[in-house]
Amino acid sequence: ALKLRPDFPEAKENFYRVANWLVERWHFLMLNDHGRNHKYQLAIKKAVEGGCSSVLDIGTGTGILGMCAKMAGAAEVYACELSKTMYELACEVLSANGMADSIKIVHLKSLDMKIPKDIPNRVSLVVTETVDAGLFGEGIIETLIHAWKHLLLPPPNTQQPLSSPSQTGRVIPAGATVFGVAVQCREIRRQHRLCASSVGGLDLSAVGQIYSPVSCLADTEDSTEPYTTERLSRLRGGYIQLTQPFTALDIDFNNVQELEGLCSREMMQLRLCVTQEGVLDALAVWFQLHLDQDNHLSTGPQEDTCWEQAIYPIQSPFNTVKCGDEILVEVSCKDSYLRLCCAAIIRDGHTFRLYNATPKILNANPEAELCSALAGLQTNQEKPSCAFMLESAEIALLNNTAYHNSFQRAMSKLLVSLKSTRRSQQSDTELDPIYVLDVSEGFSVLSLIAISPGLVQAYSSVEKEHHQSMLRLLAKGNGVLESTLEFWLSHVEDDSAVLQRPATEKLWSAIILDCIETCGLIRQKLLEKATLARCLLEDGGQIFPERIVIHGMLVESDTLLRESAVQGTEPTLGFNIAPFINQFTVPVHVFLDLSTLECTHLSEAVELFALDLMNSTANYTDREVKVRVNTSGKVTAIAFWYQIHLDSEQSVSTFSEDSHWKQAAVVLQQPLTVSRGEWVKLSIQLHKSSISIIAVK
Ligand SMILES: CCc1ccncc1CNCCCCSC[C@H]1O[C@@H](n2ccc3c(N)ncnc32)[C@H](O)[C@@H]1O
């Protein structure tokens, strides 16, 4: 569609979402990492010149490693790629570099490759970089075990006289060493544990512990993943190392027995000496890829590499450590994921286990669990024995106290004015209830914050059982009559009719909309929902928020450029790859943390666009803004965020210290060289919640 009508907005917006999905963003990072490409090239060159004459590139992506092997003089080069999009892209790249006839590429997962169907014989060299931040997440263990059994010549064995490398098999990378360190980090904590005891006047202790789906407790339901990823060097507020880095695992990719033994290997226990007192928030893990004896790639936080680290959050309330303590870490490799778990803290000879005290995580059968939790409450046990799981974005939202407190002030102001209006119009006895509807996506406590006894009938659109259980527990724990909170979705026949009258002739006094995604984009169909919501408001009723103002600034950021497109042929060893992979460049970058992104501000922050949710006629789709350059440089992107106006007095910024929202940026097609004092004209268009910006001088 885009090729036919490049300016067709729907196709444009969908293309960006599809492009993001089709081609993972790390392809750009990887291909721009000249150091990584050069080290692979050296290792491949050495192996080929040392006699490896047949090479298989597993997970070729754009084909760059296979092309290195060909250029190094390998007689036969094969490549396989499981992603159709990447396979087709690699075919274009090979022919553009004159190697379509000399490299045979197949659209297959290596595990499905057969001899002689896909490759004529076993090869003497397998090159691959099928690794993720947690090393094993792309299945490299299974891939290499299969390769040793079915695709590679046998490894050189020491007994026989030195057999020639063309008769034996080997792998690049030859192996990896995994490192870890215990860290204190507020930014990680706020995404994986409840840090606020109360928000917006609501006491949250009634729900007990809240956990994110990242857990090392392998026996919990499979909805958990063992680790998440973060770029430690870019985390807001930084992190503190509580131990020395430790070696968690050494693995030799040229030893198939070791690879097979990995998953059946006993769990390893390490005792780490605490060298710095603090809160034990997570284990951070990275690795060194040993391409060969001389070439190593590291994904460590100290390196200037572009790679993220694997983060294993500590989901336990017992987590402060003192110098002299020891942390017991268990390393295992179940279901071929590398799992690290802080099992216990050892202090003065006593072992405090972190997890057996953690109650069973409630999601499986919330009803049954709920009554046991309520039972716990009845016997005024200080901590209910339950624990709930929320997405990390939902936990980060819940920890945003400023936002909830600001919302509570705006809501109570509205209630005061509605109450006085009712008093003047109706006699005290039959005051109409104030209907409040919260249509937030995901878990939200805003409906509860809105309830003020005797007046408000609140409806929440949360639909998941355990979300409803949590709201019921919170209502009970805050002395709110359960009957004043209802779940709206049980009243409407289908989700599309969420916005409709509360009762036949009744209207809503307040409708709470969820406007900005955690990643920093405006939610799709926001304006349509606001228009519909306005029709369902009683006089004096209010939509929260009432207005959203987009702020932005001109920035120069090579980091953003490197994440968005391959910068010419230099980083890719002179191969012509950029034009092909750059077809998948998307202009809007999300999940940015503008407070830690390496970038130079070339202008002040300016107001780019305003969205009035209470008055759609005030909305425009295009706007031109002139911005004064206050620092000379190269404008490569326009960073943007939002001021969310709950009402005329209360507003919160999505680019503030306690914001759980991330920021976003529009990366320009061509960087714009500017000097101090010049003016840049920005043409901003907002269509169907997606923003585009053109900058000219
Ligand atoms: C310092 C490296 C680093 C460190 C931390 N974070 C990221 C990186 C960078 N590496 C990321 C590669 C990650 C993706 S793997 C690259 C390509 O290979 C494909 N594939 C994967 C397995 C597989 C298979 N068995 N058979 C055929 N194809 C296969 C994927 O479809 C993908 O296109």
C-alpha cells in the first residue's frame, strides 16, 4: 500500500507498526556496530584462511557474516534464515553485492536443514550470532547441538594426528562467559514491585505483594519469563553494584557434550559477598562472546556496546542487604533459558530464604484465592497471604504517586461542584448519584479514587478476574462499600459498546480516558472515544483528562540515528546493505528515556500541538511551529512528550522524574544542519493518533 500511495496515512501508520514487528530494531544497532562486524570478520577470515573451506551462516539476517566468509575465500558458503522477511532481504543484499550465485541461502530454521537436500555435505565452519541479551534466548544451545549432530564435520580430536581443518568442524563463536552483578536500581524496582504504600489517598496495602511477570520461580505458570532487558548505562537514576561482578557460567560451543549437559546440569549455587549496603533490586547479567582465542564481543554495561543486559528482578519483600552479608544465587538452565535466582541472604550464619515466604501468586483461580486472602484480612493478619501479578507497565503506573494524587485533586474538585449543583436543583433526599466511568486499559485504581461515600457510583472497565479481585480487596481495605464499585463490562454486551449511558435516561458525570501509551505514543482512536464520551456526559460533567499538549524539542542524537537506520556502507564492512534494511526504518522511536539518552538539545522545549478532549471543534490535524535554534548542530530528531491536563488546574507531564511514561521522537529523513539563532519550521500532522513532523529551515 505504501509503495502505491506513500502518503496514505492509514497505510503509513500501519506500516510503522508492521515494520517494527517484521524487522526487530536490533538489526540496525547490530549492523551499525562496526566493532562487532569487524571482530566477526577477523575471526571468520582467520578460520577460512586456516583451512575451513565450507561455511554455514546460521541466522544470517542480512547475510553479512556469510559475505565475510565468501570474501575470505571460502569455497562453499551456505546461509539459513528463519524469518521470511529477513530471508527475502538477504537475497536482495547478496545479489546487490554480487554474491547471489556464490552463497546458497535457504529460508529455513537450521534445525530443519537436511543433507544433501539443503547443503550437499557437512561443513567445516558454522558462524552464528543467534543470541539475545540473556545469551540463550534465541535458542543457540539447541541450534548448535543440532548443528554438531547433523550439519558440522566432527570436531578435531586430540588423539588422531592433527587432522586438517577442512576435515573437521568448528563454531564461531567458540564459546561464551556469562557474568552477573547484584544491583540496587530504583527504575527497575518501580517496574517490578509495588513501591507506593498509598496513591491518591488510597491505601494499597490491602492487596499485599504485587509482582511483575518476570520471575525466576520456574514453577509458576508459564506466563512468566525468566528475565527482562534494560540498557543499564541508560537507566534513569543509574544503578549501584552491591557485589563484585561474578562469573555465572562458562560454555564451550565446540563441545557438544558440554552443550547437551547444560540443561541437565545440576543447579549451581554461588555465594556473593555484599560489598555495598543497599536494596537488592535485581541481578544484572551480560556475557562475553569468544569468537575465537583473540576476538571477543562483550555486552557488559561498562562497555560502549549498544547491547542491553538481562535483568532478573528480585521479587521479594526481604531485600535489604548489608556489607558482610552473602547472597545465595542459583544458576540453572531449565528449558534452555538461563535462569538466575537470588535464593537467600546469609547474615551472621543465618539463612533467610527469599522465596519460600512469598505466597502463591494469585492468578490461577482468583475467586478461591480471594476468599482466603479476605479471610486473611478478617483475622487482621498484618499482611494478607496473597500476591498479585501485574504487567510491569501497570506496576510502574501504580507507583506513579504524583499522577494519582493529581487525579484525586481534580476529581474531588469536580465532585464538589457537582454536589453543590445537585443540592441547588434537587432536594437532599433523592440526590441523583454521580456516575463515574473509568475506561482505562489494563489495571487502574482511578475508579476507586473517584468514589466518595454516599454520592458516587463508580464503574471500572477492568475485565480480568484478578484485576477485579484486587479492586474489591482495595475497596474493602479502604472502607469503600463494595456496592459503590461496579464492573462496567458486565453491564455491556460487548467491549465495543463500553461507552454508553449508565442507565436509560442517565448520563455520566465523569469519564476517565487512558490517553498515552507507556511507550510514549497517543493511544489509537483517542479522539473518537473522546467525541463519543462527550455525548454521554451530563451538564457540568467532565472527561479526564480534558486536554493534552504535545511538547517537543530539536535534538542531535547519533544514538537515535544508529537505532533507526544503517549509516552507509562503512559500518557494514563496505558491503552494500543499508538501502535494503533501511526500507524498514520507522520515523517514530518510542520507549525512549530522554533524561538519559545521549543527545544534544538544539532548542528549548516548545508546544507542538494541543488536543482538546472536551471540545473537538478546537482540534486541528496540521500545525506549523517555528522553533529557534539555541545551539548549532545537526537536527536529527524531534523528541516529544505530553502535558496531560486533568482539568484547568491539575496537569502532569509524561517527561518528569516520577513519570512511568517513556518519551518518543520523530527521526528526520535527512538531518538538518542549523546554527544558533536560526529558525526551523516544523510542519506537524496528527492523523489517527500518529504524529509526523517535517522540519525545514
Ligand atoms: C552481541 C550480540 C547481541 C547481544 C545482545 N543482544 C543482541 C545481540 C545481537 N544479536 C541479535 C541477533 C538476535 C536474533 S538471531 C539473528 C537472526 O537469526 C535468525 N535465527 C535465529 C535462530 C535461527 C535458526 N536456528 N535458524 C535460522 N535462523 C535463525 C533470526 O530470525 C534473526 O534474523
